[in-house]
Amino acid sequence: MVDEHQQIVDALRTRDPAKARKAMRAHLERVITGLLKATETEEIERTMSELEAKRTSLKRRIAV
């Protein structure tokens, strides 16, 4: 990530808007992808936990 920031800064220092735009877009794409993956992982874990609780509840009812 530091390398991505350095690429953006370097492009700005050399006053190269096309290079800065490209570097910024690549950086933001990686950040957005990472956030989406983290959100998906959290949602999957939450759903799995809910399903396990339902399974446990059903097992208890069957055992009675």
C-alpha cells in the first residue's frame, strides 16, 4: 500500500496527471476490492453463526 501511495505522490510531483490518475484509480480499486471482501467475509461468518444456532436449537427440540 505504501508503494501505491508513493506512485501517486511521484506522479503528482512530476505533474503528470495521467500517471497520477492511473495510480489513484489502481489504488482505489484495490481498496474497494479489499473492503468488499472484508464485508463479504463478515456477512458469511454472521450467517454461518446464525445457522449453527438454528441447528443447535433444532437438535435440542429433537432430543426432547
